Amino acid sequence: MTTEPAGARSAIRVEGHGKRFKHLTALDGVDFAVPPGTVFGLLGPDGAGKTTTVRILTTVIRPARSTPRSARPATCGPG
């Protein structure tokens, strides 16, 4: 589980992120927090779940289990 210092706020916080496609576990217990004003990148090898994570956070697909939280709704484009 992601822990943050007392009083800290996250622009994005994900706890227990998980996704299965039939018999394939694509994500299992992913946790991370992104502070406001931070540039954040997902890095990893092919098949690590980067695209699946972004698709869940942008509500393109539903998570099997997760607690995603954002400071404000996602937007596309300026502002």
C-alpha cells in the first residue's frame, strides 16, 4: 500500500491496482503516488502492464480491483 507523509497530497494515487484478462494476470497489486506538479513516467519491459495501467486510469477499461484517486478529473488537451 502507498504511504504518504502526513498532510501530503497526491495528484494521482493508486492502491492495489489489478487486472486479469481470462487466465492472464496483467497487473497484480500495483501501488504508486504522483505528487502535484510532478512529471511522471511509467517505465518497464514489454508486457509489464504500462498500457493497461494508463487505460484503467483514463477509464478506457475497468480494473479488476483498484483504488485510483486523482485530485481532479483527467482532461485531454490544454487546461
